[in-house]
Amino acid sequence: MLIENYEVGADSGRAELSHESEECAVVIEGRLEVTVDGQSRVLGPGDAYYF
């Protein structure tokens, strides 16, 4: 896992990102919208994702 900080309103751009590895995160504070295979979820503190 990495520690990452995002500015308010930050995004990864219009193009979808894809890679052949695993990714996970736990939201410590704030909110994070994650979209995978066209499905979006807004995560808050204590929420996590793994794909």
C-alpha cells in the first residue's frame, strides 16, 4: 500500500487507467470516488477497496 494525498477535486483524467497488477486503499479522511468497470462508488473514512 502507498500513502497518497489528493487535492480537493483531483481526478485521474478522462482516459480510463488499466494495469496488470492489484491495487488497494483505505480512506483515512475525506471522500474518494472510485470507478471500476463503469461502476462508481464514493468511499469515506474507514472504507476500503481492493481490485
